Amino acid sequence: ADDLLAILKEDGHYVEFSRYTKHIEAWEQFYPEERFLFCFMEDIKNRPGWILDQVCKHLGVPNQGGWDKETLEQKIFSSKPMEMPDAVRDYLRQELDEELQALFGRFCDKISAWT
């Protein structure tokens, strides 16, 4: 935990890369809002069929529906879950508080689990 925290503090790249609003705003300079579909990992994990429906709708392609539950739940890559050390979580919350507020303002109900 101490090593990870030291790396985060020494190399600001990791925290800066986590400022999603900067990335979104940069892309929005070139493409209109309707070209974007924001999907969240929680939905991909918990509602893969729904995500596929949303992607088809967004792309304007026919939705064949009837997504096979067994296929949707198949693990392609699986690893042991890792817990974030409290010190790292506290540091990131402090560093990214303004970012989280901006994301919350934009996506409200989607990110409540992040706080």
C-alpha cells in the first residue's frame, strides 16, 4: 500500500489520467454530444445484455435481441479481485474530489457507487 501511494504521489500522470472530464471535453471539441455513448463498467459487468441493446440503439443497427444469457455471463478474462488500500483510496478521493463532483453533475445516478 505504501509503495502504491508513493508512486501515485511521485508520478502525477496516474491521477491526471483519471480526470475523465478533461478527456471528454477534449473529444467534445470535435464531435457533437449525440455521437457519444457513455457506458460504465458496473453496467457492463452487471447488465451486459442491456449494454448491448444500448450500443445497437446508439449505432442505429438492428438489435437481434435475445442475447444468450450463458454467453453474456461467460468470463473471458478473470482475475482475483483486489482491494484498494484505505490510504490510496483516501488520497485519490482528496486529489480527485473536484473531478468526482464534475462527473456526478454530468452523470448523477450512474456514479453514486463511486463515492
